[in-house]
Amino acid sequence: MSAEKIRSTRSPAGDEAERNADRLSNAGATPDPWEECARLEYGSDRSFAWSVREQVLATPPEGRPQIEARLLKALAVPGCTDAGRAFLCQMLALVGSAKSVPVLAPLLRDPKAAEAARYALQPIPGPEVAAALREALGALTGNAKAGLIGTIARRRDTTARAVLAAIRENPAEPAIVREAANRALDHLTVA
């Protein structure tokens, strides 16, 4: 059968389907938006982040454990950027549970990651979070430590009073840290 005869026996719909199949097969694999969020850069395209954010916000309470697991997996992607970590922690603040604490607690000790980790941990209830926050106090200095103290006060962790009093009275601590400890103790006294 000649090529012309073959072309004349095909339907226009079949030709269209074949063209679409060819076009789609050459498109390549679509990146995983969850992993792409881990590689975000400040000022870069946020399309994948927008997609993930919409999924997080649309998830009913019974689906949150699966979303939390996906966010934690993305946070563990090698090469996770500062912007990616900050975004993923913002999303964990919406759906995180005690299961997030073992992943987020080590980030509290890194001055570059501490703020994002605190943001994610602050709304999570439970003694695991309070313990992780208190344990990280010794690893930080300056503004990062003052911020951590503020988070402890905001969570109303009254078991931290003795540690905060010691920080307030320690002349080796920077003034900003001693002042944060003093404000935290005032806040916890009112509580």
C-alpha cells in the first residue's frame, strides 16, 4: 500500500491524536512540585510553590498527615535552599504535628535555619516541641537566640522559667538576649 493511500485511509481525528501523542512524548518528565519547592531561590519563579501551597490549603484535616509527610520529604531533599526551607516550614506551620519535631529540631541549632524552624514549630502543640526549643537555647547566640526565647514565651512554656532566669542573669549573654529573657519571664509570669 502506498504512503498516499495510507494517509487517505486515516481519519482526521486519528491524525490529531497522533500529533498530540508525539508532542506529549517529547515534553519530558514533569518535575515534582514538592521537590522543586526545596530548590526555590529568592526572587525566582514560584509556580511550583503556588501549586503546593494551594494543595496544602485545600487539604481537609484527615489528609494533613499525608501532606505533612510530603513536606518533610521535600525538606530532606539534598540541596534544599534557604528559600526552599523557609517555604516548606511555612507550609508545615499549617499542617505540622509532633511527627515534624525530629526533622525540625536540628534546624533550630543552625542560625540560618532557626527562624524558619521556629515558625513551623510554634503552632504545633505538645511537650516534644517545648523540649526541642529549650534544648536549642544553648546552640544559638544573638538575634537567633533572642528569637528562640520569644517563641518559648509565645508558647507559654512555663517549664523554661529557670533557664530563662539564668540567661537573664548571665553577663556573658548579649544585651538583646538578656532583654528577650526578661520579657519572656514577664510574659510567663502574667500567664
